[in-house]
Amino acid sequence: MNNYPYDNLIIGGGLAGISAAIELLDNNKQVLILERDLEENLGGLAKKSFGGILFSGTPQQKRAGIKDSPSLLFEDWMRFGGFTNTNNLGAQWAKFYSDHSISIIYNWLIHKKIKFLPVVNWPERGMYIKGNSVPRWHITWGTGYDLSNKIVSYLLNHPNKKNLEIKFQHKVESILIEENKAFGIKVFNESTKKHITLKSENIIVASGGIMGGDLNLVKKHWPSNYHTAPDTLLNGSHKFADGILHLDLEQKGIPSTNLNLQWHYAAGIPTPNPEKGKFRDGLSLVPPRSAIWVDATGKRFSPPLVPYTDTSFFVEQILKTKHQYSWSIMNWKIAIKELAVSGSDYMNAFRNKEKFTMIKDVLFGNKSLINRLIDESNHFIVADTIEELVNKMNEQCKNDLVDLSVLKKDVQNYDDEIDRGTSYFNDEQLRRLINFRKYKGDRIRTSKFQKILDSKAGPLIAVKQYILSRKSLGGLPTNLNSQVINKDGEIISGLYAVGEAAGFGGGGIHGSRSLEGTFLGSCILTGRIAGATISGIKL
């Protein structure tokens, strides 16, 4: 064991850790980042994300005539997250985010030359619990790929980069604490296969949550409202988000809170190219709003599941079924217009900033994306008739679960209602589609009441979808200075937690569900606050 004294040590080189590092460097502080991954993966999972961030009061909203305010955002946040105590740490962080999303997050990103698309998106409107009252989800031009690259570049080319040191393939296994003071860490160098001890005046935990590295830990803390965990649970998080430091600190009287609050997606497929899937074994789809969602037997969910309303509700409904997976039924015309992937690897026009291609895809459909998914994934089933489609669905599952008569009846009933005209829509999905199309940001990406069995819109497409794990909504409890608090409510001197490691703030900033776009935003917010607190300044 060797001892090396440092001023400020950051565990994790994702967006939260880098945001903290930049804040420290801005204030001429010395920084050591320990990253477990390889150098080319500096920046973490943000690079693989779509890059959507929630803001309230942006120029984009104002130009679109969207009337938003911090107080409205906070009201939505408390209701949708199911908060019963608006004074707990998570709620305090939610209030802080609502009040400072522009000054601390948006302006900081704009200063680093990050741009957002002019059209603001409107996910998580709410199914039966109202979510976002107005559109707030701002998509990064270039997706999370560009956002991450620019933040990393800013870090590596910082004017005070002489104060920065980064060590890769370093796995932090334990944090040393004595008399409520954190003073060091135990590290395993995965390159040299040696253990070392590092001492530091300040330690920032930015190691992620419990979602990716150990799905057994995810299932151990499985949310009660999600019934039983599915046999097939895809990993959509970082492979090193394994909760090692959460377990270590729990043994030292610093238990994480709200680990039973988790954010999963309902439409995951296995990564089409597993040899390239360094970060996850599942890919999260954004299923079309005009597709119908059915269970493993081909029976349509009731009430119908309509994307962009309540992701948590969808997961809950799917996990109530016996087989705990689902299908989206659509046709080619719907797929190219509405289906997307929640990540940068497949959204090429967005990621590569190909403006002309993006406009063409919006106007005429993203044919290249759908063709690629069909070519690469055996979870995309294509057929000319519904009879052929059901046969192929059952062949894919190696069973005869999908009932042709049930699926055909549900699809036909849906199409018949469209034929009767909007004045007679009584189907809840169709009523919601009317509402979606009233907002221009949704109208341009939503089909105009497209029938599934329309012979001119084929072929038919069925997508088999599993639950995909994504984010820990709980984590290490922190105050509004990002300082870690023990079970007795005492501050652990010199110890900070940011990003997902801290439940994105306070050990649970979201409550029971997310308004979307608050993950990347909270990483920047908590990281900057930790760096500012250590530097002795207020943001």
C-alpha cells in the first residue's frame, strides 16, 4: 500500500464527475479523476444518450410561446414524482433544479458551444397522473455524443489543465472514513493488478448508480409496484454502475436511500451488435405513438399504452402480465415516421448534425433507421399480412403464445374507429393522438391517424420488447452542497456525491418517476455544486 496526498479526488469520469472537475479547475484547484474505464470512454454513458435535457424558461420555449416557470416545473415535479414531503433532501434538490435550470445548467452548456434544437419536445405528459404541463425536453444538436465530446474537450483543454490528472482503469473499492471525516480511498489498478491507497482532502463520488454492473443488486431492490422482476431484464446502463461504493458506505453508517425507486424503460431490445455493445446489452427504443401495444399473447393492453405519457406506468402494466414482455404492432409508414432510438448510435442525422438529412427524415420518414433495425435485430418482425406476421412472431418466440384471432380483432377494431372519423373517436389512444397533434412539436413526428392494416402503408412490423434497466432514482443522501450525510443526519466532512451516485441529488431528486431530461441536467447541477462548495463559492 502506498500513500499519495491529493487535494481533490473524483471517483468517476462521467458527466457528473467531469462537471465537478471543471468547476474546481475554474477556481484554480488541483484535481485527480479516477476512471475505471478506458481512456476512449471518458465521458461515460452520456455519450450514448439522445442528449435530452429538461429546462424551464429557455429562449427556445419563449420563441415557441410556451409559458413555463420554475414554480410550475416544481409543482409538476412534486406531483409526478409522488412526493409527500416537500422538505426532504430529494425535494429540496428538485426545487433547486427548478429554480436554477437556466443559470447553472443551460447557460453553462451554451458557454461551452453546445446547441439545442429549436423545437422543444414534450415527453412524460402523464397517463393518469399529470406530468409535464408544457414541453421542456431540449434535444442537444449532435445528441449526447456531441455534448459529451465537447465537455470532455473543454476539460482536457482547460486553461488550468496543469492542475488536472486523470488515471484510467482504476477501480475504487472503498472509501476511508474516520471520525466523520473522509480522508482516502482504496484502489485497484486494473492495468497493473496492484492495490494502492490514495489520500485526499476532498473526495467526490461520481461512480454512477446500481443499475448496470450487477442486475442482481437491481433485483434485490426491485420496486414493489413493479411486481416481480422479469426473467429477461436488459441492461441499459453503464457496465461499471455496480453499487460497490454504495455497499461500502452502507457498512460505515452511510446507507443509500430510495434504491427501491428505479427508472426502467418498457421498450428494450437486445443490442443488435453485442460485440460492439461495450456499454450495455440492451437498446432502448422510442416506440411509435400510432402503434398499438400488445402483451405476449397478442392482446392489446387496456387501457392502451401510448408513448410519451408515463413510462413508469407502462413498465408496471407489462410486468403485471404473465410473460412480462410486449409487442408493438405497426406498419412501415408508422415506423419510418415515428419510431426512434433513445441513444446516439442509431440517430445518425442528429448525432452527425446533418441538417438536410434530419429534415428529410422528418418529412419523408427515417427509412435508413428502420431498415437498419430490421437488418440487425431479430426482434423486428416483418410480414405482408397479419396471418404471416403472427406466424413469424410465434416462430421468433419458439412458442404459439400470440393468438391470431385476438390480435386481428384488436387491430381491426382500432382501424375501424379511425375509419369512422375523429368526431367519433372513443378509443383512448386515438383521443390522446388528437391531443398530441395539437402541439406542432409532436405533430411533425406523429402520423395522421394511420390505420395499421392499410394495404398502402405496409409491410406490417411487430417489435418484441423487454424491460430495460436504466437509472437508479435513489443513492447517497446529500445536502444542497452535495455533501454526503450519514444515517444520523451528520455531514461527512470531505465527502461529496454527485450524479446518479447521489440519486441525482439528495439520494432521490426524482421521487418515484422522472419528468425526463433531468438525468443529464442533474449530473451537471450536482457536479458543479460540489466543485463550487469545495472552492468556497456560491453559484
